[in-house]
Amino acid sequence: MSRSSSELKRISRDILNNRYSVPMAAFLTASLIPTLIEIPFSMTLGDYPGTPQLIISTIADILILLIAQMLDTGVMLVHMNMTRGHTASVMFLHRFAMAQSASFSLPFSSMYFW
């Protein structure tokens, strides 16, 4: 199904008409949360960090990257829900991130019971 560029733009404008705040708030939320989590780790490094500080900062950066990827996936789902005509809200981003973090931590929590 081939559509012209102008038709795709018109469809996009119709979908986002008076609803710009939802995807913008989702993007802002998904950007600010990892940034605010990462700030304390960056500030504690200082000019000459020791090996333990580097290790902790690297592990924290990897975990924060995983959180950021989950939130970015939630932003994409907000966009897809808007395109499909479903309700989309920033709370959907929160619910998606919580569900993903629970499914991500499940294999690791079961390792302790072996």
C-alpha cells in the first residue's frame, strides 16, 4: 500500500491534532529520568577516580542504559497507541517500564533459589 508523502503528513497531523503534549511529555520523561539517576554517579567521579569508583560508575551506567532503553521503548509504544487510535498517556510509559523491569529481574531473582 503506497501513500504519497503529503498524504502521510496529513494523517500524522490528524493524529497529533491537539495531542502534542502526550508524546512530548513521554519523551521528556524518558529523557529526564535516566539523566537524573546518572548525575550522582558522574559527580562522585571527580578528577582522579579510583578503581572502585570506576567499577561502580560503569555498572551504574550499564543499569541506567537498560532503564533508558525500556523508557524509550515505552515512548515508541505511546506513539503506536496514538497511531492506532488507542488512549495514550504518560502513565502508560510508567506502567510499561514497571512491567519490563519486573520481567527483566525475574530470571535474576530465581538464581538465588537454586
